[in-house]
Amino acid sequence: MRALVLSFLLFLGACATAPTAGPAASRDSLDAVARDYVALILEIGEREPGYVDAYYGPPEWAQAAQANPRDIPALMQGAASLTERLNAISVAGAEPAVAQRKAYLLAHVSAASARLRMLSGERLSFADEAEALFGVRPELRPLSDFDPILAQIDQLVPGDGELAARVAAFRGNFRIPADRLQVVFDASIAECRRRTLAHMNLPTNERFTLAFVTDKPWSGYNYYLGGAASRIEINTDQPIFTDRAIDLGCHEAYPGHHVYNALLEQTFVVERGWVEMSVYPLYSPMSFVAEGSANYGIDLAFPGDEAARFEQDVLLPLAGLTGAPVERKAELNALVRRLARAEYTIADDYLAGRIDRAEATQLLSRYMLTTPERAAQRVRFIDTYRSYIINYGLGRDVVQAWVERQGPDHWQGMETLLASQILPVDLF
């Protein structure tokens, strides 16, 4: 078993057994509630595969959840009980971190309760669901609001035929050949890591493995394993472009998901013994911070035109590509980013049944400026993850605004965020 787990067990001592129902309110504590919260999340994970994104606490807790998970009604009752217990615990006079811990647990138990209601059959609107799970209510703008941006892109990428097809053809100049994917991603992630380590102190044993996979609804995924280790998977179902190698290297690894999880583990599980951070429920406020910071991390690591220069000088030669107009693509990407929230409106209509799969695919192709095949993959993502999509574009914008309000050292602001229990509501 990993050394981290051993040290964790030694720290917890007699507590490192399957969580119990918890002591009476008069003897209750945040530590006790946290142990039972972990049990709740692990048991929900037995009822919904994929709900637990990461777990690296005591293995016997996971084994107990697997052996005897409560049914959905009992889990809902358990979540309600945790909320009552948390509300009964006073943090008056406690250090700010302890008060924030209580707020963090309350928010995550609330999100777990909402997910359980969904698993029991309750249907929420797109915005209601996003707010219940991630703590943020997205604005759903009419698609016509995005048409002026499409008009700007139409001028940038001239030619005949549909705009999405023209943009796809232009991006084709940057497609990484299959036999060059490994070398391009190795170089990209190494540069993301170098730039991050110049500003952040990470655990000395942090590491990752990289694999290329197929038949997934996502383009990249970080599976955090604990012990400062990650397994990063890149989906090759659709073409991958050189700038996307930079995006995924930052988002999934440095200073994105790998760094976020490693800092949370070091700060809370190793140093404080706060067991709630040993489990990551995917449908929770945690994901708004995770995805938003991972996307903002791209611009943080490669400010200004540095990504374009790295792509031009390093990645394009490694991919065997020459003569591609990198500067024009950077301008295109900046405009396309402004289209991101059109996806929320399309997803809202699709999930509510107001449009069918074919129309959702067509609209995503038009407003995300991608091929029908990639748009269909995105519909598959929406089928799987639903309102989770708000965490990327909206999350990025909110995280960026918060970090840049903290002072001129944006890396310091980012590290503060990643090593904290700051909630989405706190970012506003």
C-alpha cells in the first residue's frame, strides 16, 4: 500500500476504521462528521459509478462501502443527518480555517443530497441543477447574443461553405499525426511543469503517467491516485491539435488537476488529517474550483503570446508541421472562447427535451465551431455530465477574477486557491 496511506493510518490511529453513525450531538465534532461524510460519498459512489472521482483514504473505508452500501433513501436520510449535525456544531471563536471547514462540509453534503435526489428520479432544470451541485447559478443567454462573435470569426476565416467547416479546415493545419502524439504531449507537459515549478512548491514525490485512449465522452481526464500521483488519459477519438496539447498539459497536469489534488492532499490530508479531502465527489462545488482553475492555469502558465511562440518553436516542429499561421489561430481561439457559454443554452434546451439530439449536435457545431463528429462527442459528454459543463468556461472566468483580485502575484493567488477549501460562493 502507498506510504501516504500508511502515514495516514498512523495519524488517525483508532479512527482508521469504517466510519460509524457518529457520536451524540453533545460530543460531536467536525472530525466525526468528516469521517461519516467520507462514508456517505463512498456509498453514493457504489450507487452511481463515476461519482467518486478520487479516493485515497484508508482502504477499509472503501471496502466497507463496497460491502454494505445503503440504499438511496437511507443515504438521503444520512445526508440530512449530517446537515443537522453540522448545524449543531459551533465554530464561534475558532480560527477561520475551522469555520471554513464547516462551511465546506455543509456545501458538499448539500450537493450530495441534491445528487441523491436526482438519482431517486427528481428532475431539475439545467440552472437549478448546476446551482444545487456546484454552488453557482449560470446565466442562460439567448443564442442570438453570440451571433456577432460568429460574424467576427467569419471575417477572420474567409472562404466558401459553412463557417464551422471553414474553421475545422483551418485547424486541420495543426493536427498532430498519430505517431507524433507521444513526443508532442511529452514536450508540452514538460514545459507546463517547468513553468509551474518556477512559481509553486509541489510535493517532492509528485508524478504522473500518460496514456492515450479511445471511446470516451471527454478529451482528457486526470485520475488522481493519491500519494501525489496521477494517471492522465488523452482521448484520441477526434483529431488533436498542437495548441490543444498545451491546453491539456496545463489543464490535466500543471498547474491544473494534478497540482490541485496534490496540494489538497498535502495541505489537508497529510498535514492536518482532515479526512474529508481524501475523497473527491465529482458532482460537488469542488469541481467548479477544479475545472475553473485548470482552465485559467493555461493562461497563467502561458501569458500573452507565449503559448503561440512555444507552439511555433517547439510543438509544430515535433509534430512535423510547418507554415501554419499560429498568430491567426491565437486570435481565433480568443474569439471562440467568448462563445463558450452558448453551450449552456443549448444543453438546457437539449436536457429539457425542447430540442433533440440532432438539433443539439447541429447547434453545437455552429456555436462551438467544430465538426459534426466532435459536436456529437460533446452531446455525449452532456448526456453523461449534464450541468457539469458550467465548470469550464464560467469557472475559468470566476477563478481568474478572484485570483487577479488577490494582488499582482497571480501565481501566489492561484496557489492559495488550490491549497484551500474556498467554495465557489467565496470566489464571488
